[in-house]
Amino acid sequence: MKYMLLVCGDDTADASAMAPVEPWVEEHGVRGGTRLYGHRLRLPDTAVTVRVRDGEVLRTDGPFAETKEYVAGFDVVDCDSLEEAVHIAAGHPVATVGAMEVRPFWDEGPLEDAGTAVRRIDAELTAAARERDVDRLTACYAPDAEVFGPADVEGRSGIAEVRKQAEAWFAALEGSVHREVRRLTVRPGEGSCFSHALVRIHGTRVTGEPLDRLVRVTTGYRDTGFGWVIAHEHTSVPLGGADRKERS
């Protein structure tokens, strides 16, 4: 289960002797794998509190509540139990001068890790190509996705452009479009991740000519909190741009 660790500072405490946070991040993130991502927050005097009353937006400079304790940052950890999450929180240096609030995410079923999400999205792209399903394909992308194809100099921005590109692609081909992933590597990050793939695309052009092209695809994914989507995609072909099969 995923837990949010709210890192609560205390502006009356002396933090000069507090241990650095980096070793804790290294232990539970890079080596342990339980810390998925996290970040520091600026001080409460930079906050803006927003309320809406009777349709009117009320903005107040400063934090929601005036208190000596404030949220200084957050970390998201994936643990087998609350006890494990508490143990990890107790090792955070801020726990010695402030407090750590441990709160589980709302359980809406199993949450995907980055690797599982990337492979699921990749399978969706393959199925969408085979079925020539534009809706299924565009559902894999963020509304503000940036997509760069082999012939794009400036790229395309936004889901409408992604849809237009997909429609033009299917219009140039007849029958099923076969998408075969030869190699796929995933590099997880903090709330985002990247994948690198070697993909073979083959089918038949409307002119009757065969299409058989090997492309390199670098993709950036974003965790929206409700699922993973493609935020950036860059497709390139070998120099010369000619269709070719992968050489063994």
C-alpha cells in the first residue's frame, strides 16, 4: 500500500543539529525502493489559501492554519504495512525536530508501479494500431502531450494534434497495422518515468506498397494520481529514413 509521509517542520525548534536528509532518501529510495518520490515545499509565508463561497473565489495569502508546525515537504512510500511506513518515517531526520504524519492513500484497488503501467500502455498502443482505433490510442496520452514524429521539426502539442496525427497515419494504411516491440526498457522517476523502445511497424500502404520500418521511441510518462499517461513521445528512424528491418 502507498503512504504519504507529511514532513512537518517546527519553526520554534533548533534544526542546526539535524542530520542531513540525503542518506535517508538514498537508503529508502535508490537502494530500498520503498520511497517512490517526494519533494520539499517552500515556507508557509509563500502559500496561498483558496476558498470558494457563493461562487466567489476568496484568496488569502499564507497557510490554511496559523501554527508553529507546518508541512515542509512530502514523501510517498510503498510499504507492506502501516508499521513499516511508521518505521521509515521514524528514521527521517525531521522526526527528531518536528513530526512526520503517516497517512495511507485512499484504497481504490491495486495501484500500478511505473514498469507495469508502461507495459500496459504499450500493449494498448499495439492493440489500438491493430484495430485502427483512434480513441483507444489517444486515451493513452495526456491532454497536453508533446509528440515528435520522424518528420516533425517542431512537434505536435495537445491531444487534438495527437488525434489528427493518428487519423492521418491510419488513412495512409489499409488493414491492420502491426506494432512489434523488440526491446523495451523503463527508467522510473519521481511521479514520472521514461521508456526506450525499439519498435517494428509493418503493414500495407493504401498504394499497395508494403511498410516495414524499425523506429526508436523515447517516451515520457506522468502519474496523474488516477493513472499513468504519455506526456512526451519522440520517435526517430535511422539516417536515410528508408524502411528497413532490424539486422540480426
